[in-house]
Amino acid sequence: MKNKLTFLIVAVFLAALASPAWAYVMSSTNFELQRDSLNFTGGLSTSTTYDLEQTGGEIGTGLSTSTTYQANAGFQQMDEAVYITLTIADASVSLTPSITTASGGTANGSTVATARTNNSLGYTLQIKAGSAPALVSGANSFIDYVKAGANPDFTWSVAAASSGFGFTPEGSDITSTYKDDGLACNTGLLNTPNACWDEFTTSNKTIAQSAVASTGGTATTIKLRAEAGAAAAQSSGSYSATVTLTAYTN
């Protein structure tokens, strides 16, 4: 009999946008005055097609930025709305090929999560499982991947009498935990394909992060693997896992 393995991302959460910290110059019990300005002219001009809000007499206005701050100086400067989006290429991923109960085997699958934000401080992408163990079929389950040490395993390895279900992220924004030097993970600057395997947990793990805006979108590929060892005698069934991806602005 064969096991059919299906990886399900049944919920993708987009974290609430970071709330800006507003300063104000005057306030009462009913109002807050965010800005004030002394000018010699200005006001609202209108036509059938346009509205123009103008100010004359200001100096030192406009957009100024640094590695940490962004200032929209001037009475008429607008505060740019910060946004973040997270797109999943395939929210229901099937691991293939099927794994046989008698001799075991390995099944693989992947999906791509693309984060977009205009936040000047970038974004963070996290992943977690909905249960422990993550990959289950009724009362049966695959063991969450067991690493050799504290860091992800550069090479996937499951004992003949055991099973394993894990993941590895790939992309330009992956965190140092999943980078390697060609031999080990959490060291070096490489992103070797199909390396640095980790286990799922019910706590968030940060897999990708950027310190700058990504208006064009940055893709992170999440590769998934399940293996039943030849001597594991894994119970037959249709196994599935629920995983949550969360993206938020820094």
C-alpha cells in the first residue's frame, strides 16, 4: 500500500501594518494638531478637474532619508502609507512521489512566498506548523525532522528505522541560519540548493528578512521533504500538515 503525502498551507496571515508613531504640536480633549506652519500665502485652489493645496514661504521642505529614519518635512508633505503583501504561489502542495509502506522512500514538494513592502526598514517572513508533529494522518504521523545539532543539517539524513518531515528556505533574503559555507549551515554566505534542512515547530521561525524596502517583491522558495526509512514500517494513510506563513514590516 502507498502513502499519499499532501502538504497544505491552509492559512496565510498578513500581519497588521506597523502603526506609525505620531508626534503633535498642540492638543486638546477633542483635537490634536499634527503640524503647524507660518507662511505668507497658500490655500486650496480648485477647477472642474483638479484640486491644488498650496503653500508659499516654507524652506527646508521635502523628503529626507537615512538608514534609520524618513522625514517628510513641510506643511503640505504627505505621509506615505506603508503596505505589505504576501503572495503564495501554491497554497496546497502535494509531495511526490508516493511513499510505499513496505520499503519507505522520499517525497518532495515546494512553494514560493513573495513578500512586497514599501517599508524602508524592510520585512520579516516567518513559518510555523499547526501541530506537533506536523505531518499526520489520524493517529499516525511522521517524526518532525531530527537535526544532528542545533543548526539545520547541511545534508538531509533520516535513519532507516525512522521517518522525518522538514523544510529548507531558499532565496536572496534568507536569514543567516539557513546560509552555509558549502559544508555546514548557519555559517558562510552561500545558499546551496537543497541544503540546510530544519524541523517544523509550533513556534514561529524566521526564514527570510530584509532591512530595506522590497516594492518589486522578493521570493522565498520553501522546499519540503518527507521520508520514511526502509525499516520504519510507516503506517499507510493520507498525511497532511498545516503551516502558517507570516510576513510583517520591521
